[in-house]
Amino acid sequence: MTKATADLVDRLRLARTEGVGPVTYRSLLDRYRTPAAALDALPGLARAVGRPDKPAPSATMVEDEIAGTERLGGRFLMPHMPAYPPLLALLPDPPPALAVLGDVTRLSDRSVAVVGGRNASLNAQRIAADLSAALVQEGITVVSGMARGIDAAAHEAALAAAGRTVAAVAGGLDRPYPPQHAGLQARIAVAGAVVTEAPLGTEPQARHFPRRNRIIAGLALGVVVAEAAQHSGSLITARLALEAGREVFAVPGSPLDPRCQGSNDLIRQGAQLTERIGDILAHLPPGPDHFGATLRPSASLKHTAEQLPARADEVSEIRASVLQLLSPAPTSVDDLLRHCQFTSQAAFLAALLDLELGGVIESLPGNRVALIAQQQGG
């Protein structure tokens, strides 16, 4: 095994460890510098808060996943790699491991997401197709989630126009969903790209779709919602786009059609009313450079070499203080640090990391943390 392959195995083992989400993954690498060192530290971090160790998957398991992905024609992208999508890298919690089929450069294109309901009307599907074809003709890649309805219409139109489309999926690359879209996924993999955070063999479940939606929103400069009911997953994608500073567009629909209530509400809340391609182009940012560094992770989550290591006794004391201040309601890490006025930022961040890996708190988008409900009062 080459050194690069060994590093990939360690990074994927860390990313696949239960309890290590995107924020924790980044924090572990900030603290321990290498994935191998972070993996070595995991058992001790669990013991520090009295929690059972959740072992990382073995190197053999991860090597099998890498080999299986390569047999499909895919590869992995991770945030430290030059080919990692620049817009996703701007998120405070970029996915630590992406499995990709097809042309990985499509993930770095100037892109717009087109999403909407699975039970969309024919009119909405036609509008989504027309907008998608027009976007591709303008040199813009169309991103969607390969679901029935609006997603499929967007992908099909983009493929027919020039093939510039990306599908973010909720399951493993070897588990097309819905199953009847296996052929569509194969065509997208040839002409564009298919991307997921999920390991091979993962059957899509409801809890996987928010992660897929985060990829859709994160890859795109803007999100077009063609038709969405209240509580639709497309509205989650729109919210994630807003949190990431991206533009949100919505196609107006009949107030008598419940399938349009969510997308009409987006317009009331300030989304760009969209009827034709010009409505998108007039408000679309030029590219990733438009965002600068404003969406990068807060400095309070970053360790520096001078700050490490933190003293164990200090970390233990801070853990106790933090637990008294947190509740299940999300709290800003920056606000917590300012309120506590801890002398050692490294010890504070080490305490947060210990608590998260111990299953006591969870990291949330927007540089926030929350006490896991069952821990309150304990």
C-alpha cells in the first residue's frame, strides 16, 4: 500500500466511525494533525467522559469499500484534496468523504440545483425541464437528487441538452434509488457525475436524505424550487442553501394546489420569483470566489500548533463547566467561549470534542452545539 493510499484509508476509517460527523471529523484533524493520530486517540476520548468506545471500522473493511468503489468506476474525494468541490469546501461542515461516479470536475462547475416534489404536476415538471435545459445552454451544470418528479425532469432535460448534470444520492453508489432510476443514474455517471456520502451497500432511509440535500445545496450557487408542498424535503434543501449564503429561487404555483404551498411560501419569504431563465441569471453569483472566506469555519473551532496540547486537568474542569451551561437548545460555540472566558482555547475545544465523542453533546451546522436530550440534568 502506498503512503497516499494509507492516508486515504485512515481518513475514511475516521469518517466512517460512529459518532464522528463532519464537524467532529474536522475538529479531530485540527487537534491531532493526522488521521492516524486521531484514530489512536478515539478510545481515550471515549473513556474520558465515561462512555463505551465506538471502534473505527477496520482498515480491511475500508480497503474493501475503496476497491468496490473503484470497481464501479468511482473514486473518493476528501476536503484536503485539490479536486474537492470548492463550494462544498466553504461550508462550516463539509462532508468528510464523497464517493463519486463519473467526471469529478463536474462537482466544481458553476451549478444551480433544481428540486421539487416527487408527485409534481406535469406543468411543474415541464417548467423544471425548460429551466434545466436553458441553464445547461448557458454553461451551467444542473444539480438534483434523482428522485421522481421534478428531480428526474431536471436531470433528463440536462442530459438531453449537453449532459451537464450532477445527481446527489442518499444511498450507496451501488444502490440506485428509486430502483427504476438505475438507468438514469448510469447515464448521469457517463455524462456527468453521481455523488454520495453513504458507504457502498447503504439502502436509502429517511435519515439519509438531509445529508443528500446538504450536498445538493452545497454544490450549487443557487437552488430553484419548482414545486414543493409544505414540509417537503425540497424546503430543507432551500433552507440549507440559505444557511450557506446561496440564492433561493421559487417557481410560483396555483394557490389552490397544495403541492405549491411550500414553494409559494418561499416567495413570500423573499425567494426570487422564477418564471424563466433570466430570473435566475439576474441573481446568480459568478462563482465560489464571490463568497470569499466568509463561509469558512469559525476561528474558534481551529487549533494551532502553539495551542496544543491542552492539560488534562484543565480539560476536565472545562467539561464540567460546559455541561452546566448547555441545554438541548443549540448554543453558539463562539458565544459559549466568550461567556466562559476560558484561559485556554485549546482546552475548551478539547473539552467539546471529548463531550461530543462521548455522546453527551452534538455539533450542529452554524458552529453550534447542543446537549443531547437524555443528558440534561445528569
